[in-house]
Amino acid sequence: MAKHVLITAFEPFGGEKVNPSELVARSLEGRLIAGRPLAVRVVPVETRNIGERVSRAIEETSPDVIIALGQAGGRHSLALERVAVNVLDFSQPDNVGVMRKNDPVLRGGPDARLSVMPFAEILAAWLEHGIPGYVSNTAGTFICNQLLYETLGQCESASPPIVAGFVHLPYLPAQAAALGAERTPSMSLELMKRAIEIMIETVVPWVEQRTPDRGPARPAAAKGPQMWIPRGVKEVER
């Protein structure tokens, strides 16, 4: 049976009527890209049961690639997230009113988990098609970060291996217009959709070229200053 690419996305939150991640994911549902059927799961913006939802989606779809999508209003371009931290520190409640401040995602878990997506290759493919994107070293401390942390944790023990990553999407133009176009960056749905198609077309061959005995590829060492990882979780009793 062909391996799936699992695409996850979120429902609207924070008073918004739409979430670009859901619209992009829904537009890809049932598609075949790079020889892989795409499976889509849209999850609630709720801190409870995120890990169980991810586990169920993996069990149902048997992916070897997971691409999670989320909205990050205020970002100017697509953001490939490298790091998920073991901290939940909400600036607003989730969709059922839960507020978490300086809590760990997982008590006793590692302070951070790193995605092993082929960042350089994805960025190069986007650039070739005129799509703006960058590698981000912070997925925040809200539900998107939680989902990435939980997903990477499940991928660590998966057999066969699963490669997972997260892409934060800007606002849609209509959202930016409602919030004040002069100060709110946005990107068209079609461009975001094309970016994820290109990402899949890039990641699938990269995954297939890895030899089984090598295990997951490790990200190249970053140039420049050492990456800072928030340590707030150290202050929380584990």
C-alpha cells in the first residue's frame, strides 16, 4: 500500500471566520502528488487531546511524511518551523476557553524537539517558483507549537520512520483587509496552496532517497550565532 502524506491544519480561532491552514489543506484533500495520496485532518484549536488526535491520524493514514499547517498572523511569508519547545504560554485562550501559562507540553519531556525536514531544499524550490519563505526557529508557545512538539515526539519512535514538519502561513488578503491592510501582511490562497504542493514534491523524493540504515537525516549545522531555545520549562515542576 502506498504511503500517504498526512496534512494537518487548524480550524479558525481568535474570532477569525477562516483559517488559511484549513483552506489550503482542504484544497489538497484526495489529491495525488509525487505519487503519494494526500490525507487531510483538520483539528480543533484546543490544547486537550492534541497528542491523541495526532496519534489517531497517524494510525489511520500510515504516513511517512507529515506536514502540519497553521496560521501565524503578522508573518510576511511562509515560515518553515525548525523547533518545537516544551512550553505552553498562551497569550489568548484556546477555542474552549482554556488558558495555559508557563506549562510544559509534556512533563519530563525534552526541552525542545527539532524537525528534520530538508529545509534548504524546500526553500530553494520555493525560491525557484518565486514563493517567499524562510526557516523559523520559533513556532511560538500556542497550539501550533504543541501540535509540532507532540507530532515530533510520536515520529521519534515510529517504525518505519516518519518525517514531520510545520509551516506557518500568513493571513489571507481578506483577513488583512479587515484588520488594516496597511499594517497586515498577507498571501493569496493560491500561492500558499502552490507552496505546499511544491513542498510535497520536494520532500517525498528526499525521503525516498534515504537508505533504511541511515535513519532520519539530521539538519545541517546552522551558521552564525547559536540558536536560542527558551528555557521557561525549567521553572515548571516536572
